Amino acid sequence: MEDMRIEPERGAEYRRDGEFAVYVYDVYPEGSVRAGQERRRFLDGGFTSEAGAKDAYPAATIEGGSGYRDIPLPRTAPDWFDPSIAGERWNDDDDDDDDDD
């Protein structure tokens, strides 16, 4: 059973006052840079009331507030990360041999 929650419709880049959405909570899968961390996915939105969202998604729980929170990237790279593939560093603290020239 999915963990579906009815919350005010908002996230990092949007906020729709007076509207509600249904979000699914789970964890990021292996292979993601956020593997194992909590994931909040938008399922459906634009509801004008919590009751309207509940009618459409009876299995969802009404949260009474937003569960949105910023989840930072881990400070250390996962085992599969290879900077030579993309020519990028994991973070700004990583050593860069080109800076020594």
C-alpha cells in the first residue's frame, strides 16, 4: 500500500494557496544520488478542499499541513559515482588536480 498524503499544494518552486494535492511518500531507489532518503512525489493536485482530495483518493491521509522539506545531497559520493564519466566533481570540496597548475 502506498503512503499517500493530502497536503497543501506546495514545494520548492511552487505554492498554490487554497489548493490541496496528493503526494506519495517513499524512498529514493538505488542508483539515485539520494538513494535511501525520503522521497515526496506529486500524484495529483488542484483540489479546492481536503475533502475533495479525499473523495478522489480515499486511501490517502489528511496531514493538516505540508510535509515538504528540502533534502540535501549527501556530502560524500555514492560508491558508483565516477567523476571521469561526466568530468564533474561531487562537491566543491573535492580536490581538482587542474587547480594545482
